[in-house]
Amino acid sequence: MKALLVKYKSVIKFILVFLLTYIVLSICYKFYLQFSDGSKFYPDYITHLVAKQSEALISVLGYNTEVLKHPDEPSMKLLVNNIPIARIIEGCNSMSVIILFVSFIIAFASEFKTTFFYILSGSVLIYTVNLLRIVMLTIGLYHYPHQKDVFHTVVFPAIIYGMVFLLWIFWVNRFSKLKNNNE
């Protein structure tokens, strides 16, 4: 048994660091959501910000866009030309994807400075691509409402998770301790 632990030490360490980081960040995020004051920024600040930024980007593209507080659930309704097209819920704000990304990078951490800046730049990229994804989804649903299931369940998750996967691959091959130990 001890020989197996020694043999798979790096795998066990990766799993433990990943899980611990993921659990701690997820708990912190749940506390943020639980104690978020939805009176000014409904339903929470980050989701509200994503909704407002989506509204601004779609408006820049020439659409009459409005974001309203949903009366029945903790979300923001996104209207294009006075037609309700989408709702932006907490799951749309990219935080859960960023937590997953950060957990993986920390599990394969390199030197502090490199790890910190990769997490920062990767998180900003994920947030930005998620915002663009919402804009594309909304415009796509406005023009092709019958493609809702394909857009929302296949195409757009593939964009965000595909990009995160590519960021992980780039990290492991370029910066991680694993790469540095094999050289």
C-alpha cells in the first residue's frame, strides 16, 4: 500500500489540492450569495453586473435592449425590442466556471507570481467570453427562437467549457510544476 501511495503521490496531491481548493472557494461563494444584499443589485452584485453589461453590449450592436428584475425568481429578464428573450440567473455569471478553473490551476501550481497572473488573466478571459456568450445567445435566440435547445444546451456550454479546457491544457504544458519537473 505504501508503495502505491509513493507511486501515485503526485496524483493524490493533485486530487486533494483540487478538491480542497474547489470546496473552499465554493463555500466562500455560497456565503457571498447568502449574504448578498439584493435590494440594490438584484439578485446579487455579480449576476446584476453581468446582466447590465450584456444589456450594454447588445445595445451597442443596435438592438433596443432592457434588463429588468424578474418578479417571480432571483434573475434578470433580458428584453430585446420589448420581447423577453432570456433570463440571467446566478449560474450565468461565470463564477462557478472560474472557481473550477482556479481550482485546477492551483492544483497544478507553479511559482506564485506565474500562478497568480495566470489565474487573474484566465478569470478575466473566462468572464469576458461568458459575457460575449450571453450576448451571442440572446441575439441568436432573438433571431432563431426555435433553436433554443441547441444554443443553450450544446453550442454555448461548449464555448465556455472548451475555452477553459484549452486554458488548462496551455497551463499544464507551459507553466505547471508538472511541466517544469519533466524538463
